[in-house]
Amino acid sequence: MVSLILAAHIISSLIISKLIIFPKIEHLGIVFSTVSFMLLLVIGIIAVSRIYYSRSFLLSSYILDVILLILCNHRKKKPVFALLPFDKRDEDLLKISNIDWCILQSPSVDNVDLDGIVVTSLKDLTPEWAHFIVTQKLKGTSIYHASEVYELILGKLPLKYFYSELIESSSQPFVTKFIKRLSDIILASLLFPIALILSIIIALLIKIDSEGPVFFTQDRIGQGGKTYKIIKFRTMYKDAEIDGPRFTERDDPRITYIGRILRRLHLDELPQIWNILKGEMSFIGPRPEQAKLVKEFEKEIPFYSYRHLVKPGITGWAQVNQGYAAGITETIEKLEYDLYYIKNLSPWLDLVILLKTVKMIITRWGSR
């Protein structure tokens, strides 16, 4: 059993090291959930293999593992970044509270312990400041572009820093796409029997609560800009959108009593497992938007269609960090989170989103 506990610790350490590199991560939550999952896995192996074990040893090993991994992966102090004097006009950058900013007045960093220097535009540098940047780089100081700071700290890519280089390097490796699709099929197949039982109960509650069909179908825009029909449980009164689609508001009168409960628990999304099995959606990706709204957003928001490079998902990076959008401003911010997800797409980021989604459902955050 000792070797089993040791193997669980090593695997937990590797998983945690892959997850904590992403921004807006609660290290304590990641450690606790990972170690707890590995404990359940160990208990399952012990039960199946009928290995002799000591409960007190298992419990003490679990507590020790949690404490050890928390100490090894503790949250560091706020990073100290220097900003050039003519770059302080970027007010959004200075509003990032997770950073201690040091505005340089001259090309010198004497007596300042920096984690890096942030530059918003190289073309605006004078020869003196350019020489300073190169000198600091040669000394080993990290030089960041402003867009990198938004990514590292906030987990989003602002539109004002969205460059063509990202577009050119956006193709996903075949292995990443294969793993993502295989994971979707396996998870959807495992959840399908449970979803079927829940769906029967939910269908009866919807019928008792209000008139109208059980399911709600609507044209959404998927990968490659293709239109498909999304399937959800109906949460609004019949003909609620007869005058056209609009943003969902807090305490929206169009939502039924049962519909409000389904939205809080995100159970209205259950039928989308069928969309996943058909290959139209993934469990994780940018949330699919209505075709009519997409046309409006494409006119007002630059690069909006870029989010259609990947399959839409039931949950996503924007969903767990922002929640629902209720206007153009929030939609732009949502897109910036989607751009980060597309650029950094990986199984590890998907796992982080999955964990944050579970927390969101438990805390009922982001429901509307």
C-alpha cells in the first residue's frame, strides 16, 4: 500500500504542476481536489484488489500529502513589474490589482527588485530606452509585452493587442484534437445513462410547470461558422422570444420557475450531450451564440468570428471567469477570454475549466 500512496503523491504533484501555471487559479482548491480525487482512486484500487490497508495510515497520508503540496505550491507574492514612463497611459494595465507597478522615470532600475519590465510598443522607444531594454535583457531581466501581462495575470487577450501572428499560428496539433474528441466521446458515453434518467424527471417537471414543448432547439453558430441546432431543456415560457432574441437579464420574467432552477444547476444543458456525440459541440469551448446575434457582433466587434475556430462547448474559459454577457461591453470581454482559450488550448486547460465549472455549479455563480 505504501507504493500505491507514493505513486498517488507523484501523480498528484505532476497534475498540480500542470494546472497551477494558468491564471486565475486558486492553488488551495486545485491541491485539495487533485489529492482528494487520487485518494478516491487509491480506495477504489484497494477495494477491487482487496489489498490490506490501515485507515489511520491512509487518512494521515492524505492529510500529509495535502499539507506538503500546499507548501510546495503556495501562492507567491504579487509580482513587481516596471513600466516605462510613456506607457502609463494604458490605464487598463495599471488597473490590474495583482501587480505592484513601478513607473520608471529614467532608464535605470537601481535598488529595485523587479520580476520583469513591461513594454506596450517597441516602435515608441527612443534610442536611449531601447538600449536600456536590450541591456536589461542581456542581464537576464524578463521583458514582457503588455499583452503577455493580460494573459499571465487575467487569462484573457485584449482585442487591442490581437496580432496577425496569432492568427497564423492558431492551428491545433492533431494529437490535441484527437485527445479532445476522444475525451468528449468517453465522457458523453459515461454520462448518457445518468442524463437519460434525469431527463425523464426534468421533462415531467417542465410539463407540470408551464405549457409548451419540453425541449428548446435553436440555430447556433459552431466550428467553422457552420450553423447547427442546439438542444436544451426549455427554461422560458412558450413564445418568450417571439419578438426576437435578446440578452438574458437577471430575474428575467421570461424564465419559468422550473427553468430558473435548471439554469442555476446548469441542468438545462443536459440534452447537449447529444450535440457532443454528433460532433457538433465539445464539453469545453466557447459558448455557442445565436445566429442572429453573431451577425450583429461581427459588425461591431473586430475578430469576433475567430472564436469559431474551435468547437463550441457546454462550458468554457469565458463562462467560468465571467459568466453570462448582458451587452456589447461584456461580450467583448467574453471574446477576450475565448481568444486566450484558443491560443492556449490544451487538455490541462480543459481540466482547469472542468474543475472551475464544478465549483461554479456548487456556488451557483454565473447562473442567469
